Amino acid sequence: MALSGKHTFGSIGETRVTFVEKGVDENRCDFLKRLLEHNGLEVIIDEDKRKTEEEPQLYTVAVTSMVFNPTIWVFERKLKTFDGHKVTQDYWNQKTEKTHPQYWNNGKK
């Protein structure tokens, strides 16, 4: 799921949450959970309902912080990777583990 800028929130069980991503596979769910917990956020994972048993299990990832907005936190460089660098858009989207270049590309390599 791409960073959209829209701040979506609701409830999981009786806990008010900010939704980070919905309908993600187990690999993406684990990555987001580890990254967000590393940055001090409390993460709640909810299994999405499946229509049939053959469908893959998908998950909703949310945090208890009502001010967290993934787009803002990524582009304002508020999140840190596991080795202390700042999270970029490509890192967030799991396109690369490199943290350079930043989200802007001025043609320099």
C-alpha cells in the first residue's frame, strides 16, 4: 500500500487506533510491526476475515497513537531504521534497504 497522506483511524476491538496499512500479507505485517515498535509505537495487528479457507490470510496493521500518520512521519524523516538511519519512502515500501537517496531525486547518484 502506497503512502497516501490520508489519516485513517477507527477501532480494533475496544482500542482506538490509527490504521497504518490494511490488507497486507504476513511478511509486510512483520516488517511494519518490527519497524514501528523499534520507533516506540504500540502496534496492534488484526487478522482480516477471509471469504474462503483457500484465500491467503491478510492483516490490518495499526498503532495506538492517534497522531501517527505514516506519510508525514516518513517524509518528515521521523522514523529510524534498525541501524539508526532515517526511513525513506523506498525503505518504507520495502523496495530497498538503502536510505539514500532521499525521497527527492535531484539527478545526483
